[in-house]
Amino acid sequence: MSQNDIFDREIVAPDAELARRAATLLGFDARYARVHDQLRLLMAADGLEKWSRKHHGSLMPIAGLVADQYPLVVFHGDVGTGKTVAAECIANRLLTEARSEDAVIFRLSNRVRGSGKVGEMTTLLAEALKRVVASIGKTRRAVLVIDEGDSIAASRSQEHSHHEDKVAVNTLIQGVDDLRRHKGRVVVILCTNRLSVLDPALLRRAAVVERFDRPDDAERRQLLERDLEGAGITAAQLDELVALTGPTAHAPGWTYSDFRSRFYPTAVAKAFPDAPLGFEHLRAAAGETTASRVMEDR
Ligand SMILES: Nc1ncnc2c1ncn2[C@@H]1O[C@H](COP(=O)(O)OP(=O)(O)O)[C@@H](O)[C@H]1O
Ligand SMILES: [Mg+2]
């Protein structure tokens, strides 16, 4: 594997496309505010010392301790609940607001764990961390998104965990420890479908742990209202769609990706190109769509 394959994407922030995508996500602003408030101290570690000296005339121990958090954020939840898109959009806004020049969002490739050759995952992970750190120089910022991080971050105590996996999680923990010296200029966002398999030592380091859920009734209504704007759907029809997409005795409610990646294309395909999109297409498509299985163990 060549070095270029370590990252799926390297996005220079601010990125207009990610800002545009953020605006299509339900609840994004509230989630961003929550994560940002928790990360602000971490990302402004230098500012803490100034703050302490200004208001207390000295560098208080508490300021040093608070600045010493680990720059690790964990996003967990079922497949399709929006972890990946939120990680990129939140990274983009954090970097945009920090006004750092040439900030980069790196997304670690799934191929890093793909080949299964002994030692390779660890080598590549170490190399990835090295490249992220190299990118920030003395003043810039970066966010590393580790998407579907289960196999890298899975607990070392799992029965079926292989030696290789244990070494990889050690490398990640060590890497997160080392990143503290950059005072919040590098933040790692790790996404997982299975919080319970994460190594406890890694989880303990997380400054922020955010759970992602399937949309509830109100959220599904809002999503449909927003996405179906212009289709002339009545309030009663909306009620019906909210009910059709909700949990039943046998199945969970739909995920965001069930709506956007499966339901909408199916519905539009029924109308396109000769007819306008109508409620009958939506209802028929809803009948053909089933909710994704619940993945996360709680
Ligand atoms: N908050 C949200 N509001 C609306 N759509 C969302 C939201 N979160 C995710 N989606 C949609 O769901 C799809 C899947 O999101 P993704 O980030 O890939 O989920 P995950 O990484 O949790 O599997 C995306 O196409 C996205 O447009
Ligand atoms: Mg994902």
C-alpha cells in the first residue's frame, strides 16, 4: 500500500461543500454547540494560561489540568444515524471558527485495517498520525477522523482479539497521548457502531462522547417536511409517513440513511420522468423500504 492510501480524503478547511451539507442535517447546530463547548478549552489550551494569569495573576494548577485533556472525541450509534457526516461537518466548522490557515481534515482509510498483514495496520496507523502531526507545523490545525474505528480501537481484552489488534489499539492510545503536546491543534474524532467494544483505556481518554440516535417522531416529521418541500404533501399525509417510518412491534424506526439513501431514490424513481412526485409514490416506496437492523449493543 502506498502512503497515499492511508487517507480516504484530505479536505482543506474551510470547505464550502461541507458547510453546505451541514445545513441539510437536522439538529446539527445543537450538536455542534455541545461538542464545541466541550472542546473549546482543549482547543484553546494556550488561552487558558493567559486567562489564568489575567484573572488570577498566576498560572493556577487547575488551568494546567483542564488544558491537559486528551484531544479525542468519540461518536457512537447505529449505522446510518449520521456519525460520519457529522464528524466531517463538525471538523470543518471547528477549523473554520479557529481561523487557522491551511487546516486539514484527514479521514483515515478503511484500507488501513484491510490487508490483515501482521503489523501493517499498526505501521500505517503510526504513519497516519505522523503525517497529521507533520501537517500542522507550528501554527496550523488538523482533525483526524477515524471512521468505523471498531477494529482499530476494539478492546484488548476481547476474547477474539488478535495480537495485531492489540498492538494497533496501543498505538492509537499512545498517539492520542502524544497529541496532547500540540495543545488541541490536532483533534481525533473516532466513529464507531459499537461503543461497548471500544477499549476502556481509549474511551476513558475521550473528552467528548456523543451518541447518535435514529430520528424520533418529531425529527422524522421535520426531516420529511424539509426534504419534501415543494411536493405538496398535506399535513395528514405527513402524519401517515411519520407513522409508516416509525418503530413497530417488530422493527425499529428508520435511520437517516434509510430515508435519504433508500426511500427517496425509490420514491422519485416511481415518478420520474413523466409524473410529478406525489404522495402515492411516497407511500408505495415506504412500503418497500424496511428499517436498517439495529447494530449497536447498548
Ligand atoms: N442529522 C441528520 N439529518 C438529516 N440527515 C442526516 C443526518 N445525519 C445523517 N443524515 C443522512 O444519513 C446518511 C448517513 O449518514 P452517515 O454519516 O453515513 O451515518 P453513519 O456514519 O452513522 O453510518 C447521510 O446521507 C446523511 O445525509
Ligand atoms: Mg459512517
